[in-house]
Amino acid sequence: MAKTFSIKRQPGFATIAMFCFFLLYLPIATLVVYSFNSGSSIAIWEGFSLRWFQSAWNNQQVIEASVRSLQIAAVAAVIATACATLAAIATTRTAPYRGLTIKYSIINMPLLVPEIVTAVALLILFSRVKVWTGYSGLGYLIVAHAAFCIPFAYMPIRARLESMDLSLERAASDLYASSFQTFRYVTLPLLWPGILAGLMLAFVISLDDVVITEFVKSGGQDTLPTYMLGQLRRVVTPEMNAISTVFLVISLAIVTLFFFLSRTPQKDNE
Amino acid sequence: MHGIKKWFGTFQAVDDVTLEIRSNEFFTLLGPSGCGKTTLLRMIAGFELPTEGQVLLDGTDISRLLPNQRPVNTVFQNYALFPHLTVAENIGFGLKMLGKPKSEIDSVVKDMLKLVHLEGRGNNPVTQLSGGQQQRVALARALAPRPKVLLLDEPLSALDLKLRKSMQMELKRLQLETGITFVFVTHDQEEALTMSDRIAVMSTGTVRQVGSPWDIYDRPAERFVADFIGETNFLEADVVSVSGDRARVRLSSGAEISATYPDGVTPKGKVTIVVRPEHARLGPPGSGVLEGVLDDIVYLGTDNHFHVKVDGGGTFIVRQQNAKSGPCGFSEQERVSIAINDDVAQILRD
Ligand SMILES: Nc1ncnc2c1ncn2[C@@H]1O[C@H](COP(=O)(O)OP(=O)(O)O)[C@@H](O)[C@H]1O
Ligand SMILES: [Mg+2]
């Protein structure tokens, strides 16, 4: 009986798969459930309530950290996406040449360099700059976030550019469009979903960052993740769960949007 | 086009092509796949620069201009319509890029929609059109800026047979109505013969023969051209005498017929001649110039193909129309004679 190998028919496959899903999602599920706990324990269920959401909402520090997180993520994502768009165009709209692969690697390097190394490097660099300029605002965090978000924004944009039919740009130039007009009227509108996807990915990645932020931030510049980390060292209440749940919902919403935008449009060629 | 050569690395795709395309004509580049037709067209459009040689338009050298600087538009093989724009926006794209006022664009777009029978479809997204309709939008888009030359790269190959036939007529009509020079690329000889004013037959980067469809079909200059276009019989013969534009040649059977020959050739000695199957007739033994045995009869509805094994070697195909219904009057393995009509044989350049 010549049957092709199928992982699905191997004994124990289903069990292992279920176990992995369990391991992945059980903690998250628990976290979400206990954010609705009416008691003040994160382990003993005492009934349903929204009190911890309310308490988080009334916590001035939580609100400040959230606003700061959103500000940093928004500005950093825009900067990162702009850089990534230019980089993606430069690397896809050119005849392949020696050194192009190296360029890809350089752009994607931050994905491979251990985050802690980047964090320390930025810490040292920024402390110098702080001494020189005297500036100690949010700018450092924004620049740092923008830097590590570039490769994430770059990926969907490059994918979109590579799947784009080159003859469209050729047709535009055939129809008297200058290279700027070709970009403005053809490439950019078609690239838009990719750019939005990159923007959202960068936003989520920035929102989520702990390590680099922890190193680079000055006093009173806690973002939501670093604030939570600080709180966890003291007393843990379901308020943390409530904040995490809100965080999770926002991230899921953005990732879902990202998924729909980055799907290749199937109707284009019909 | 003058002395065009094009190398891709060490591979030579176009080898010393010199062509003169007249204004207002329907000119076709015909040749098998990979012979360099697209490359030649792309050099006229400006997507590719010739390694050597010049592209002249009305006497000015345009070979180094960017595509958007040339008054030449292309109908792409895959149409390359802008999927994010409507039909009207696609058609108006060229004029918009040229900075024409909106009122002018609107009126041209309206005329174009009418010209390609797509009235009322202006606001549709192009992605909702059928293949044939997309094709016509691509045509309208390329014609709207009234280019000096319209380039078409196998624009009909994606369509089914019936649609292809009607688009052939349509293209011819558009060319006549607009008076724009069309340069059309195809590997389909029938398409070339039906539509063109003149045809250039290409093979491996070179132009083998340029002429009217009649020239190409009835007066092929060389074996490649004769073979590529339609069905043909090749015969060995000896030149007996030459007078004016005719030569007398002796066939293997000893019979003599008259034949034409290509320009710039003085036929002498052993030559190859071509005779199209429909230019010969079958008759009883002794009535024609070649004798043989009827090997096979292929019934094709409108015609019969008679495969004759000629005495002394070789097969000769005769094609006769079934003017009357009923049996053709010949049977297989019967001895027959082939008569060749006057002035239909052509001597090939070797
Ligand atoms: N950009 C290119 N790089 C290398 N070789 C090419 C390129 N474009 C075309 N060729 C080669 O040139 C030859 C002619 O191609 P093409 O002009 O497309 O032929 P056709 O349109 O007659 O089928 C082919 O053998 C093809 O492989
Ligand atoms: Mg081609």
C-alpha cells in the first residue's frame, strides 16, 4: 500500500497538537477570565464584575502610561513606515546587482540582533546625546522605536511591491507619466494596503516593547508595558489582568485588520 | 529602424534589423516564439535600449528617449489595465499625464468609449469587465492620446477563437478609422495575413522577408518563410532559361514549367521551387507535369488533401475544393498526374 506520508496520521499527533494549543492559550484565557473577577485575587474566582476595568480607568498612572505608549507607537510607526516604504521601493525597483542581498540583510538585521544589545547600544548613544543637547523628552524613545520597527514595516510593503505587476508601471510610463507621476498615480495607490499593513504591524510592535523602552526611557517616561512590569514587582491585582485584556483586544483588532489588508487581492486579474 | 542589434548579456536577441514602417500602415512582425519580436517592439516603445542602431520616427532619432517622451503607445499582451481606476480613468490616463484640461479628456474618453463600443461603461471598475472588454479598454487607452505609432504585442492571443476573429476585424477597422500606424506582433500567420498591409517575417533575431501578405504567401523568398506560412510543396528543379521576371525550370520528371524568382537573385543551376497545394490540380496519368501514385486522401469538409507519392521520390500535396458534394472521383493507390497552374511556382533564394 503506497500511501504518502501524512503527519496527520501519525500516532499521537492530535494529542501533541492539542497540548501545544493548550500551553499557548491557557495562560491567556486564564488572564482574560480573571480580569472579570470581583475579588482581589488573581487565582480565586469570586464572581463576575467590571471593577478592575473601572479601577484601571481611574488610575491616573495607567492612563498616562497608555497615552504615552500610544503617542510613541503612532509617531514611531509613521516614521518607520515612511523609511520602510522608501527602502522597499529602492530594493525592489532596481535591476538585481551585487550587494542587494547584503542590503536586505542590513534592513532585516534588527530582527536578528538580540534586543538587549540594541537596547544597551541605544542607552549609551542617547546618554551622550543627552549630555550634548540637554534634551530629555520622548524623542529618544520615538527614535528608538522607529528604528526597530522598520524591518517589521518593511516586510509587508516589500511583499506587496514584489507581487505587483511590473507592466502596470511600464504602461504608465508608456502613457507619458514621468517617474514621479508613475509613483503617485500607479505605484502608491496599489501599494497602499501594504503600507497600511506595515504601519499597523509597526504600531503593534512598538506598543508591545519592553526591553528597549526600559533601557532608553528617562524618569517618568513609563509606557504601559514598563509600567505594568514595575507594578508586578509589588502587588498583583486583577487590575493588571484588566489592562492586559484591553491591550489584547486592541492588538487583536489591529492584527485582524492587518490580515485583511495584506491578503493579496484576488479580484485584480479577473 | 536602422541597423538594430540587441544583446542580452552574451545572447543576441536581435541581429541587424533594418525596417521601414510607413505612416498609416498596418505593419506586422510575424515569427515563431522567441525570434525577437517583443524585443524589437520594446525598443520602439523605449522599454529596452538597442545595443547598436537607431530608431527613427519621422526622421528624428528617438532611440535614447524615455518611454514617456515618445509619441508611441503600447497595447500590452496582458492588457496591464490599472486595477484601481475605472474604465474612463484608464482611458484618460495618458491625456491626464500630458496635462490636458479635464473637459478635453472627458470628450476624448467619450469618443473612445464609442469607438470601442463600450458606451455607458465609463464608470465601471476595469476588474469587472470580460477579457474582450478589457482588451478594448486597453486599445482605447493606448489610442486616446493619438500616438504616431500604436504597438500591439500579441494582443489577441488570450482570447478564444471566435472573439479573436471579431477582434481582428475590429482592429483593422480602428486602424482605418484613426489613421494611426499600427505595429502588430503575432506568431499566428493567419492573423498576419488577414490584417496586415505589410508583414515582416522574422527568425532568430533577423528579418527574413518584408512584403504584402500576397508577397509573403505567394512569393516567399526563402525556405523558412515558405515553410512558416501555410502548407507548401518543395521541389528540386534545374533552371533552363531566364527571361524578364520569369524563369523556365525543368522538374525531376523532365517537364518544364515557368516560375518567378525573388528580387536580387539570378537563378541558375539547381534550385528549389515552391508550389502551394491549392495551386496544383490532379488529373488522369499523362495530363500534368508530375506523375505518381495517390497515397492518401484527407477529407477536410471544404477541401480534400491528396498526398501523392511522386515517381522519383518525395510527396506532393494537392488541395482541391469540394465544389460539388459527392465522391471526389479519385481513389487511393490510383496512378495520377499533377498539373501546376501557370505562374504559381516560385524559386527560392538559397
Ligand atoms: N530581458 C531579457 N534578458 C535575457 N534574454 C531575453 C530578455 N528578453 C528576451 N530575451 C530573449 O530574447 C529572445 C527573444 O525574445 P522575444 O523578443 O521575447 O521573442 P518573441 O517576442 O519573438 O517571442 C528570447 O530567446 C528570449 O529568451
Ligand atoms: Mg513575445
